[in-house]
Amino acid sequence: MRIVESNEAERIANELAALLAHEHRRASDEQARREAAEATASELAVQLTLGRAELQREREARERAEAQASELSTLIIGDVEEEHAAARFIPAPRRADRRFQRLQRVS
């Protein structure tokens, strides 16, 4: 080990103190960035969970609406088919009823 003068020792001590302070600031900055990143990740996770829940509610509402629309469509189509069946022309048997119909018209 070599012997140094007190001025040189003081200069070396100051350099070491400056390096130590710089490293401390860097570590503190890194810790602050890490904490900010963790907070952001936590917030994003909450938003993602809320978004997924909203999508699930929308999906369920859409499925209910589709089921109701299908029911209504079936009811409407059923009513239209009944109207077609009721409005369908059914011809009378050929000869005997026609004379009877003519008699009803004349009377």
C-alpha cells in the first residue's frame, strides 16, 4: 500500500463520495421508475378486468336480445302462416254444391 498525501487522499475521498452519491441517485431513480411501472400495470389490470366484465354484460344482453327477436320472429311468421292458411281458397265440391250455391244467391 502506498502512502498518499492528505490533499490527494481528500481528492480521492471526494471522488468516491461523488460516485457513491451518483449511484445512490441512479438507484433511487430506478426504484421510482419501477414503482411507477408497477402502479401503471396495476391500473391496466383493473381496466382490463372492467373491460372484460363490460364485454361479458354486452354479450349477454345481445344474446337475450337475439333470443327475444327470434321469439318475436317466430310469432310473427306463425301469424302470417295462419293468415295464409285462413285466406287460402278451398274450392267447393263440383256439381251438387254449385246448384245449391246458385239457389242461395237467387234467394
